[in-house]
Amino acid sequence: MLNKLRKKWKVSAGRLVLIITTFAIGGSLCGYAGKKLIAFTNIEKGVFWVLLYIIIITILWPICVIVVSIPFGQFSFFKKYIINIYKRMTANKNFEDKN
């Protein structure tokens, strides 16, 4: 699996380790920050709490990953990665218009 990622992203083994580490730390930071932010709302855990948490995480994740990528020297990779995700999300929005 790791070899497939190396080939897909066209990176060395060392750089792949840095990228995966950045994903892990950025995701953990995002979850931690999301829970801290939602704690300010004093909303009880339930359906609304889960929906709000998902929205907050969706907004925070790219920010956290970009911030974490800077000290790991992977900013250019994650900038391109997040731009590609955004393009895919916006391209699917116009799917119905193309057919």
C-alpha cells in the first residue's frame, strides 16, 4: 500500500513518512481543536452536537494540516493536495449541468 502511495504521489520513502506523519498530527490536532471549540458552545452531546462537530472539523482540517506541514517541510505537497480536493468538490457540484 505504501508503495502505491509513493508512486501515486511521486515521492521518496523518506518524504512519504513525513507526509503520513503530517496527516496524523494534523488530523489529531484538528480533532482536539474541534472538541475544544465545540466545548465553548455548551451544547449537549446529541445529533446537533455531532452535526456541528462535523462542520467544524471540515473547516478546520485543511487549516490544521497546512499549519503542521510547514515545520515538516511538506507545505507545497499539502497545498497542492488541498487544492485538488477543493477542485473535486466543486467539479461534482456541476455534474448535473453537464448531462
